[in-house]
Amino acid sequence: MFDKLTEKARSAFFLETGLHLNGNRELIVENCRRIEECSDVLVSLSCSKMTVNVWGNDLRTFDYKTGGLVIRGKISRIELEGK
């Protein structure tokens, strides 16, 4: 019962992970918890129910303090792995 309640609360308060892709040059990730790995070819993020791996060239991260993250560069692949 607690799992159903927390899932409904997460949905009601918009706490799920959101991904917004602008072309292949910018990705905005909402509600990520932690940056696991960050290099110019891979950015790996720990989110609530998944891990997000972003592959590309010249990747840079911005605005982590806002509860989300902006990744800019030439994005070639995005992988979503369930936890």
C-alpha cells in the first residue's frame, strides 16, 4: 500500500524524471539525484527509478543546483536503464 501511495504522490508533485531533448545539442533532465560519471563523451545520471546515460562528443553539464541538469554538446545516444 505504501508503494502505491508514494507513486501517486510522486506523480501529483511532478517528482518523476523528465527528459526534454532540443535537437541533438541539448538535453534537459528534471529531478535527477546524482551525477555518477561525467566526461566529454559520457554523462551518467542517477534518477529516481532509472539511470540515464548520455553519449556524445564535447558534452558539458550546467545548472545542477536547480534540481535538474542541462547537458549540451553533440548527443549521439541516450540510454535508460531501470533500477
